Amino acid sequence: MKGQIFGNDQVKAMEEDQAKDQEQDGGELTLKGRADWKWHAFSNYDEATRALKDNHHFLKWAKESRERDSNYLSAISFQRENNAVFGTLIIGDAKNDRDKTTFFHFLLTEKALYTIQFEQQAITDRCERSALFFEHAEEADTALDGFVHLLAGVMEPFFEGMDRFETKLRKTEESLRNHNGGYMFRQIVDLRYRLLHWTGLTRPIREIKYALEEAFPDQMEKSKIYKALQSRLERMIMLQSEYNQELESLLLLEENISNYRGNEIMKTLTVFTILCTPMMAIGAVWGMNFENMPELKWKTGYWIALGVIFSSTVGVYIWMRSKGWMGDLLRDDNRREEM
């Protein structure tokens, strides 16, 4: 929670000025909700500032909302009927989980809800019974229930995003099982970034829930839609926690596979070096040019030298195999087929 833009007695003044706002003409303000509470929905900042120009406190909220480009939340509590919650929320996009350009600015009081740039299309495209979603929000018993209903709708793209994330996670797991390579680590890191993105979008909604409990404790206890939001948050947190554990397991598996392959490469190089040592040593001696070299006049010198090289190499191979130092290396392909 961050700093407040309203004082202790200013929320009451805002409530008193709502009647003046409702009398404005020209379609600047969209009024929704029941008789005992109103939802003031503004499509853009200019519309909000024009409609709220006679209300200093609302106008200040609208102007400061224009300058925000990140999540923000503040709550006024312990003021009874003057309590309020306001801030800015980033809305996620399931199809583009790297984009953070959609902002939802809100101000909630006991009897009114003010929103700026709340894109209904972002929710209705993915929400079950989308045609009735906002109708149910407008018919909520209180402004708090209407706002909580909107929060539940904001979370709807999160679950589609997590479904897309799970699909990519399963493909990565299958690729890791069949053919692991250096690119697999980059894929796992990319999945981890995507999960952090959705976790970052969920965290502000959890903070808003706590702020609502702080500002409107009595109404929150009686609200049925709040329980649905709580269940939805717990479900999302559970999914993110499970996927995070799977990613940790994939990273550990990738690390173990990389270490295993590194050891196999070192073992192969070691065996190759040992097998080649006799022929390199004999070849080095054979290539010396001393004056007295008896083998220069041998008719079968080449065959003798090649025989010594071959026999010494075979001898080293038999010795290493008898020690069991080459069995695992030679049986590697068979082990992979069995796996």
C-alpha cells in the first residue's frame, strides 16, 4: 500500500459531490448500478477530468491516475463511512503475456465506484456468459460487491494465460526427455519469466483484497462474491505454486543432465588419450633421427613398429576393460534404448 491522496474528511466531501456529478449533461459520465450505489465509468482521462472538474478530490485522483504506469494501491481506513480504496491495476493479456500496457484505474467508496479506462472487451472475450457479466456487476447489492465482481473478471484472462503456459511447459518437458540441448535451458528460463509475469499480475489483486478487508471489513464478511474472489485467488496461487515447483524440477534435471554429459565427455576424452598414448610414444621414438639407428636397415622395420603400436594399444584397451573403466562408456547407447 502506498501514500494517500485524500485526507480523513475528504471522502465524505466526495460522497456529497456525487449528486452534482450525476446532474452533468452531454454524456461525459456513464452511470450504472442500483439506486443505492452508482458506477461512474469513464472511457478515458479527458472524459474523467471534464466530468469531475467541479470536484477537487475526484479531479486530483483522475489527474494522478493519468501519470501512473505501474500498479498502485492506497486505502483509507478507520474512518467508518468515509473509508475508500483507490489505485491502478495492470490487466493481463493471455495472448501476449509480455505486454503490460492496459491499465485499470479505480476509486471505491461506500456508495460509489469510479473507473477509468476499464476495457470491458478484455474480459467479455474470455469470460463465461460474458453477455451477463457486466449486467451482474451493475446489479450487485453494494459498490463493494460490484468492484469485487470486476476483479473476478479481471482474473479471467489469467487462467487462459496459465493454460497456455502449461501447454508450453509440457512441450518443454517432452523436448527435455527426448533430446536435450543447450537451447533447452533458454526455454526453461523463458517459461520462468512467463510465470513471473503472471505472478506479478496476481500479486496486486491480492493486495487489493487485503485493502478491501481493511477499508470495508463488515461488508467483506457479508459479501458472497468476495468468497468467490477468494476461491479464485487461491486457485490461481495454487497453479502458480505448482508450476513453479515443476520449473524448479526442470532446472534441476537440466543441471544434472548437463553435468552428466560433461562427465561423459571428459571420460571419453580420457579414454581416447590413454589409448593413443602408446602409439604417440612409440611414434615419437620412431621419428628420432640419431646417427646410429639399427632399425634403419631392418627389412621388416615398418611391420615390426606397426605391430608394436597395435599390440600396445590393444593391451592398454584390455587392461582398461578388465578394470571396468570402459564398460559404462560402451554400454551408453544400450542404456538409452532401455530408458
